[in-house]
Amino acid sequence: MKKLIDLSHTVEDGMVTYKGIPAPIICDYLTREASKSYYAEGTTFHIGKIELVANTGTYIDSPFHRYADGKDLSELSLSAIADLEGIVFRVDPQQTIHSLEDFSDTDVNGKAVLIHTGWAQHWRTDQYFEDHPHLSEAAAVWLRDAGATLVGIDSYNIDSTSTGARPAHSVLLRADIPIVEHMCGLEQIPNNGFKFNAVPVKVKKFGTFPVRAYAVVS
């Protein structure tokens, strides 16, 4: 039997995903009580309203996030973000993942490569924002050259945020490789033999959006 495993954080009112970026505001547009005046007796509906920055919760970066001429969310092919063969690289949560040489014999061509650092355990704590594990430019180049279709990580950012440089984003997104950040639950899935999905809303001229990332394990 197939098993579906959720790999995304829940979005909640007031939740801070990225330091310095506003938290989402989740509220009612139409309450059930107010809806009574619009519908037949005994029939009520709730219509919610949400205000959020695109980089909220578990989200996907399209090339447009980094490059003005890159593919936006509406231009991402489903074949690049859904029903992908997945593989997990499990690494120590050191600050910089300089190399992926331990996985040099692994075939990642056409696959979603998910980097499991264990950093998700710090979600919604101050520790989550500090000294998070991230990829070096060399590691991103290796993934690009090895043919990865998508790269995900269960950390605060796939790059270091100590400077304004974002080499991993630059390398991967220039090569049309979407990035999924702030993942969780990677300890629940096998190293391989699963399908990965991370599909955002189809928005024109938008580079990033939350996703319900999940794995399908046979």
C-alpha cells in the first residue's frame, strides 16, 4: 500500500518563517454567523482571508525569485515539481555543507534531491534562525551538474544568510532547478524509492509560494 507523508510545516496566524519578514494574518472575511443573512435557513459558510508574504511556511522558489528573466510560478512544468523520483541525502547539521562527495556515486539525474539536516527540530524557536546548515556554492554546482531536477532542504535557507550573497540560489535557479525550503519530516521517509511533490498556486510574475510538500512511499 502507498503511504503519503507530509513534509511541510503548518501555516498559522502570527507564525514567523523568516526573520524580518511579516508573519501571516489569518482571519475571517465572512463569518458563519454573518453568512446566515445570505443563505437559506440552516445553511452557513465560512470565507477566510489570509495576508502573507510569499516566503511563508514550506515554500518553493522558482527561477523568477532570483532572476527577472527566469520562469515564474505559472511557468514551472508539473514534471519539475510533481511525481518526481526522490532521494534523500542525510548530512550532519554543520553550518556549511561544503561538499556532497559522499554521494558522488549516487544517481540524482532527473530526481528531487532532499537534504536532511534535522534542523526542522528547531522550527519556531530562536535557534532556527541562527547558524543554520546550508549548501556551499560547490555543493550546488555538483547538484546542478549531476542533473538534479529539484532540491529541497529542511533548514532556514539553502544559503548562508550571514552575507547578502546567495550562491546556491543563484546556481540552482539559473539552471531552472526549483528550491524547496523549510521542509520537515524527512526522517520519516526512506533514502530513495519514493515520489516527491511540491506544487504551488499557479501565479503569474511571482517567484515564491507556500506548498504542501509530500512524499508517496510504496
